Amino acid sequence: MDLVHGSGVLVIQHLQNNFREYHSFLNFMSTVGDPRNIFSVYFPLWFHLSHNVGTKMIWAAVIGDWFNLIFKWILFGQRPYWWVQETTFYHNNSAPHLEQFQITCETGPGSPSGHAMGSSCVWYVMTTSFLNFTRPSSSASSAQSFQRFYLLRSGLWMSFWIIQTSVCISRVFMATHFPHQVILGLLLGMLVAAMFDRIASVYSASLKVYTQTNVFLFSFAVCFYLLLKVMGIDLLWSVTKAKKWCANPEWIHLDTTPFAGLLRNLGALFGLGLAVNSEMFIQSCKGKNGNKTRFKLMCVTATLTCLQLYDFIKIPTHTEVLFYVLSFCKSASVPLGVVALIPYCVHLLIGDEDRKLS
């Protein structure tokens, strides 16, 4: 692997030396690919457009990120910013310099890339879903309709690959990942998303199914961690390396650790299960107002505004266990608000307005 890593370092140096003026754009693309934006941006928009698409997005994102964690624990992937400091691949003091940035110091193992995997997974769901909405029916459409659809499909898939390539390049530029790690994440993310195209049962899953899935995912991850720890393998080895070689200790964040991501995702899935099986969701999104354009626009506006404000609430990090518990609860509250609480409030508001007008 040293040869692969060494080649990757050359790519990182080329990007950092020749594309420094694009730093702001690449930093933005890393933000676009951040898995946390799935719950605060993409999910609220799509859920109120289509409940099935929003539900599939959360399931695909959570299961995909869980697979990402398991693969990271199995593959023991290095990250460039610490690998160049510890490898014996370079002789004497000839180790190359890699510039670090505020988002460089991820603490989990590097392979596969979580940003590339999460981004490709969610954008694949959005692209295929939009094409399904706009696909003309074979019985009542003209040749011109199909031609417009094929042009739209080409444009959407071209946009998909431009976005994913930009996300992957940004992660390499930041010295957070080697090129082969983002490519692997990209392919695995698309594979997970395509898998959920064939699992229709998630659209009508009961709270029991959501709970059982959460328990299984958490139990498997914890048991896998404990099993390898008994065997003398510390799966948190990457956290130690990150703290040692990060250029600025303030860039190390607890929410980038493996268990933080796991509990954040499980919280989102559990919150979705509570929400879609609640009476508030049935009365609002499934009720008479559910198909009204005004209702959907008000829900989207209110949820995006509330979530942006909600993001300012920071979880205390002085106690690790408390941080994980609060992270789970905060993540669970996001889909609960998007799917049930806010739509129910909008439903009551519209109901009051209709009564006043009548």
C-alpha cells in the first residue's frame, strides 16, 4: 500500500500547489458532501415533495454510513496528513509537506471516504427519483416528450458526476483522503442507493421495524468493536493519530469520531420511525392539507429555517458519553420536527385560517 499512498500524496501535492486559488470552492464542495447536510437540507426538501423519497433517503444514508463505519474498521485506512509523518516510505528527512486545513483533521480511519460515500448515495437517490417523476408514460407521450426526457436525463447525470467529482477532489485537496479512498466511497455509496431502489418495505415500516433496525445496527457495531478489542485490536487507533499529527488541536472535533457518527445516524433513523408512525404525521401530511402546495411550501420554509437555527445549539463535549447521548437525541429530534411537529403546527395554522375565512 505504500506505493498507492505515495502516488496519492503526489496527487494531493499537485492539487494543493496548482489549485490553491480554488480553495474556497473546494471547501464548499466538502460541505456539500458532508453527511450531516443530508438531515438538515436534502431530507426536509425532498420529504415534503415526496414522502417515499425522503424516507428512502434517510434509510439509504443511515445504512450507507453504517457500512462505511464497518468498512473503515476492517480496512484500517490511513489518512494522508498523518501517514506522511509516520511512514518509512520516504528516506531520511524527505517526507513531503502536506498543508492542513480546518476540515482536514478527521479522526476516523480513511477508507472508504464517508463524504464521498454519503454524497454519492444521497445524490443518486435524488437524481433517480427526479427522473422517475419526470419520466413520460409510454402510452400517452410523443417522440418529442421522450427526446426532452433523454436530454434531461443526460443533463442530470452529467451534473451528478460533476458534483461527485468535485466532492472527491475537495477531500483529496484537503489531505483528508487518498484518491483511492474517495473512489471506493463513491462506488459504494451508489451501490447502497441502488439497493434501496429494490426495498419498498421501508416506505411503510412500523416503529417496531425502526427500533429493531436501530438495535441491530448498534449491537453489531458495538460487538464487532469489543470482539476486535479482545483480540488486541484497538479500533480507535485513528483518533490517537489524529490528535498527534493535526496541525491545530482546535481542529479536532469529537463529532468526527466513529461512534459519534454511528449514534447521530441511528438517532435520525429512530426519529423518523417515531415521526412517520405518529398521529401528528397522519393528521397533517396524510390529511386533507397534505397535498396542498401551500402546505408543502410552508412546511419546507419552516423546517429549513428551524433547522438552521437549531444547528446553533452546540452539544457539550467535556463528557464523551454525555456527548454521544445528546447527539443521538438531537439527531432524533430533527426528523421528528421535519415530519411530525412542524407539519402539524402548519396544519393547525392553515385550519385556523380556513375557519376564519369561512
